[in-house]
Amino acid sequence: MTEIQTGVTGAKRLRWKKDNPSEVLARLMELNPTAGEGELVDKMIREGEDNSGLNRSIYEYFVRNGMRAAEEKKRDVRRPRGGRPRPAVEKDVKDAIQDRFAEVVAELCALSMPNGKDLGDCTGKELDQMGKAVERVRKIVPANMTVKEAVEKKKLSIEQLEALHGAFKSKN
């Protein structure tokens, strides 16, 4: 069978083939919903070990996109000497990093703490108090149990439970 070239369509053209890498990847992702990128790469390699058509499709995709990227790079205005990125590109990268940093800090600071405050509003002293309180709780909880299971099994008195609970409250 002769392959008809219909112009540059990238990954879409591969979806028409019998050995469609996108289909294989979608199936692997469905079967392994918690798998990360590296694990999916390993699984995809194993799929390709017995399927030369799949391997060819993957290489075609890589070569096609690599050639297109190389052609576009040739058309781009050359970078300044020294290999440094253009100031606009450098600024975009710095802005993206700063935005992501701000997102992570905001999420971290919004975590609710046992004393009722958000982490971002806690003082170092309060964190020390909560850390000591968590250590006290940890002493009664075996590694293979939840806190709830340990409290129920140990039959702690109400005084012991109130002392543990009170250790989390702010002393201010």
C-alpha cells in the first residue's frame, strides 16, 4: 500500500496508521492512572519491543517534528552572539518561574494547621508547638495504624486525649 502524503499534519497523520502511538499511550494511561511520565515511557518502550510498526510510527513522528523544528529555527532571526537567549525570551522564562513560585507559595501558605490558622499565618513558635504536639501523638501511633485506630486500641483516658488535643491549640 502506498502512503499518501497530505502535507504537514504532525501527530494527526499518525492516528490514521494501524500502529497509532497516541492510541497505545492513551491505553497505557488508562491502565496506569497514577503512572508518571518516566513510567509511561518505560511501558511504551516495552510495547514497542514486540511491535516494529509502533516503533516506526514513533520514529516518524519524532523525525517529522524534529525536521520541522529545525526548518523553523533556520527561518528564525539569529540569536545574539554568545548563545544568550534574547532578553524577551529570558524575561518570559523568569516571569513563568516567578508565577509558578508564587502559586506554590500561595498553596503552601493556605494549608490549614491544627491550631485553626493557615500555615502562612503561623509563627515559628506556633510551628514548634505543633511539631511537639505531633511528636506526642506519634508516640502512641504505630507505623501501620492510623491515629484513629491507635486511639481506639490504646483506650486513652479523656484526660490524655484532652492533653493531646490541647497541645495543638495556640498558646497566645
